[in-house]
Amino acid sequence: MAQHHLTARIAFFLTLPPLLWAGNAVVGRLLVGSVPPLALSGLRWALALLILLPLGHRVFNDLQAVRARWPYLALLGFLGVGCYNAMQYFALQTSTPINVTLIASSMPLWMLAVGALFYGEHPTRRQLLGAFLSLAGVALVLSRGQTEVLLSLRLVPGDLLMLLAVALWAWYSWLLARPPAHMRGEARPPWGWAELLLVQVLFGAVWAGAAAGVEAVVDPAPIHWSPWVLLALAYVAIGPSVLAYRFWGMGVATVGPAIAAFFNNLTPVFAAVMSVAWLGELPRWYHVLAFGLIAAGIVVTSRPAQR
């Protein structure tokens, strides 16, 4: 699949998912104790499925096309819907938000590694420089400009789970960018974004629902319903699910997963800004500098090579 240069429009589309995912991390942390993690993931995707049904229902007009491609579609649903989100919610049970966002900021390196190992896309010096600048920006905002804060971080089981989640998300993104032959060109079914996302969510909701069922049996915990919980569920189903996945898929398909991954590092910056806003404090110098470093990493990586 031919990749195109980053434009202002695609940059905007790739900036929206980190913004929405930052809100998802904040909401997920706030729901700890109110909704079990795997139940939260299952409810999120069940609601997202209901939202997508009227938008992408035409996919059911040709079930043969779905059956012929189900291994690929099921894998997308498992990795992007069933695994990553459940692992993130579960990681937040034992890990701190600062650790989780720091681990998620390794996304560009995982994207480059998966591309090199399985797709023959070896990273360029420019991509490696961009990864360094972007990670430096994330480290700056997470450390609040103090080196000792980073040095004091300790890994817990949730951190290791998040590390696995990030690796699986990198695989998911490459599968979107480099689909099999039956999902390319004339062989690809005439599906729009809603149809493709609906099928992914349909398979993913099965995985998420099964995991929630196991959780209910192995470690039963009640859901403490309240207006806040309902509002939070509506947000995670619409914003971080339907909208974010739509824009992320569009960006990955246009510029490739290696470049798109750098936008993921905006997530902890947005999360920090949200926390600052909720606490009523003004942005600090390191927020501005971190945003500049991450933006520089995106620019360096996405610039067309000189001829």
C-alpha cells in the first residue's frame, strides 16, 4: 500500500485519537471501584456496537464476504478491541497513570520494531531521531521537569500488562496498513469505514464479552450504577471507541503506522493538560516544552526524504 506524506488534515485526524484516549485513561482510572475492568471493556464495546449498527448495517447484506475474511477480521477485533482496552483498564487497577502513560509512550519503538521484523520496513535515521525527540517530550511531561521522578518509577504487574498491550496495538496498526490480498484493491469488499469498524467491533465485542464473563465468575464484583457511571460509559463508547478508531484507521492507512505512532505520544501530554485543568492549575513550562519536542519528533519523521 502506497503511503502519502503527512498533511494538515491527516495530522488533525491523528491528533484526535490521542485526545480522546487521554480522556479514556482518566475516565478508566476514575471508574476503578465502580465498574470491574473487564466488565467496563465489555460494556464499552457493546454500546459501541449498538452505535455502529445503523451506520454500517450494510455489511450484513453480504455475509459471504465476512465469512471469507473472518480470520483477518477476527484478529483485528481481538487485538484492537478485545485486548488493548481490556488490558489498559486492568493495568490501571494495579499501576499508576504515570507508569501506564510512560509505557504507552513506547509505541513508536514498537511500531518500528514490528515493521522491521515482519514487514521489511527498516527504520531510518530520521525515524529514530523522531522517536528520541518524542520520547524525550513524554519523559519531560511525566517527570514534571525533575529527573528524580523518572528514576523513582517501579514496574508492577499492571505495567507489564500494559507493555504487552502496546505491542499488540502495534501489530493491530500494521494489520490495518498492510492488509492481506483479499482486503486490497478490487478484491476488497465495498465497505466504508463504518462497515469495516462494525465488523471489527463485532468480533472484538465477542472477545470482550467472554473476558467479562470469566471475570464475573472468577472475581465477581458489583457495578455501582450512578449517573456518573452512565455518562462515563457513553463517553468511552462514543469518543475513544467509534470516533478515535475511525480517525486512527484513516491516518494509519494514509501515512503508515510508523508515522502515526508518534501522534500516540500526545496522549500523556493531553492527559497531563486534562489533569491540570481539573485541578484548576495553570500549565507549566514543561508542558509547553514537551509538546514542542513531540511535535518536533512528528515533523522530523514525516518530512519527505530529500532527493
